Amino acid sequence: MSPPAVTNPEANAEAPQADARERLLEAAEPLIYAGGIHATGVDAIVRAAGAARKSFYTYFESKDALVVAALSRRDERWMRWFVGGTLARGRTPQARLAGMFDVLREWFTSEGFHGCAFLNAAGEIASPDDPVRVVAREHKERLLDFVREQCEAWVASVGADRRVAARLARQWLILIDGAIGVALVSGDGDAALDARAAGRSLLDALAPKSGSDSQSQSQNRSLSRAPSRRAAQRKEQDHE
């Protein structure tokens, strides 16, 4: 049975509503995502929303306030898309972890992909305390929380040390963001496949060795410590 279709994160979940605030948010998000925060003016947003400039300041005290609201809105939709797509990729934790990159590849090869909106926004804002940076950081924390859940499930499934999960989750997030960055700069959606291969190597390295492998290694260590037969005979002759 094929997995259910996954909605592209660039597609709005709902049709534009008549409310001016909603129209402004609907218009602002794609403009900012495609062109950046600083390059997108209030007038362009107002025109795209079909709203009056006066209505803009009725709902938002500044453009920055609109940007924060638009990013928060995107965070909710992106996470629903990513979580849903990941869970649809497999029943086992390893399948879901690997499936994250298949979900990302669909995004990378879709029309209108411009990288991670939150990394892009954070790159435009200098202060770490700016509300825009705060929203971007909270998005990555939410993503890390979901990745950690899958890593904890994987650790439990293979019998690895539970302390491995937190480190693995941070490394997995780096693979995700790295793939997004490479796909954006290179235009190659297969960056997701490279990240998936790296992730599988990471899981292989962290998985406990099988019992037979451990036994073989123990035997090899014992053999390396045992004296050779000739040395043993020589030792017996010395005591005769």
C-alpha cells in the first residue's frame, strides 16, 4: 500500500480568507520566503494582499511584527507537513529516520523551493534576541524535539545506550539543515540522498555489535594475549 500523499510545505493549507489580517499573512509569507525580509516592503505586501495600507497598521505595529506572525504560521504548517510525511514513510524508527530525507527530497525538487525560511530569516537578523531570530530558534527546537523522539525510538529498538539519542538527534538535525543548504546552493535535490546515506552510516556506527561479533572480538583478544605454542614449549624446557 502506497503512503498517503504529502502536502508540499509551500502550499497553504487553506484558501485565502476575506479577513484582511489573514490576507496580509498569506501575501507576506511567500514574498518574504522568495525575496527576503529586507527586500520585501510593506507596499508590496499590501498590494499582494489586496488590502489598504491603513489596514496593515490596524493589525500589525510594524513589518517586523508581520514577519514574526508569518514565520510562526509557516512553522505550524511546515512541521505538520514534515511530521506527517516522516511518519508515513515507515513503521520502524530507522525507516522513519531515513524517510525524513525522502520527504525533504520531494520538497527540494518542488517548484518554489528557496531553502529553509527560518535559516534564511535568521541570516538577515544580527541580534540573537530579535523576535525573528527567536521564532527561527523555536522552529529548530521543535524540529529537534521530533527528531529526538525518533532517535530515542531507534535507540530502544536496537538496544543502544539511551544517552546516545540526544547526541544522535543533534547530528541528525545537522544532516537535515546541511542537506537543505546544499540543495539550495547547488540546485540538486539529491543532496537529500547524500544526507540519507551519511545518516545510515551514522546509525551503523552507533548500533551495538551483534553477539557473534562481540564473541569473535573477545576470542581475538584472548588469542593475541595467549603465548604461542613454541614459546610455551620453550618455557617448559627452561623449567626441566
